[in-house]
Amino acid sequence: MHNLSAILIGLGMLSASAELFEQPTCVRHDPPTENIASQLSKFKQVQMAAATDGLTQREKQLVQKLVDASRLIESIYWRQSDLAGLALYKGLGGCTGKTERDIRHFLVINGSRYDLLEEHKPFIGRDPYPPGRESYPKGITQKEIDSYVAAHPDKKAEIYHPQTVVKRQG
């Protein structure tokens, strides 16, 4: 069972890439706001081979189900994180240029258009990092959320769920 855990971790990490969002196009995009190749050099790609020797057929099926589940979780994350980034990722799927491939790779690493190592600075486009990402309507302020909850106290638990509380400026 120890080997199965290592395989699951490796396969889960491998599943977080291209085939989930592939689309054979190459869209136009804003120029990067930073040197993407330089940013990518901060990360080391590691190949993790999955050794399924010794697993029963049932365990191999379980591993595949977990890989499928990790792809679904990644898809959910993108939709909660950065829909515009996901659209860009899809749109760059058919691109063959190095810059576009690098942007696409950096989108996967960050899960959005915002550089996680540079305090969420946009690395493509000019849109500032939105607090709450895709959880709240664009442009809404904390004051507006608080006013809504004051007028609709029955929605408080839904709005201020511990996993979605985000302090907004304004």
C-alpha cells in the first residue's frame, strides 16, 4: 500500500497539465509584463514515473479514478480562480511559438494570470489581482457585501462561509 500512495501522488501531479484544457487554437494575447522565461527558470521540472508493478487490477483502476478526480479538481480550481486565465490557456493550446508555450506553462504553474511568487502581480494583461478571484462579482466591495448581508441576514452563512471570506477594499 505504501507504493500505491507514492504512485497516487505522482500521478496526481502529472495530471495537472495540458490535456485537461486542450483546444487547437492560437489566440492573440497581451504581451507579458515580466520575463516569463526568467520566471520559469525558478522552477524545476521533475519527471515522476508511475510504477504500477505489484498493484492488483483493482488498485490500478483506483489509481486511474484518482487521476480522473484530480483533473476534475484542477478544472474546478481554474473556474474559481481565473476564468480569463483559463480562456487564455485554452486559446494558446495550438500555439507553436516559444513565448506562447512559456506563457501557457507559467499559467499552469500559477493556476492563473497572477504570479504567485511576485505577490499576485499580473504576468500577462493589466488586470489587478481580484480579491476573492471568481468567488464574487467583479468590482464588488466589502461594504456592498456587508450591506447585502445586513439586509438579508438569512444569507449570512452562505456569504461568509469560512472558506470564502475575503476582505475587500472599499
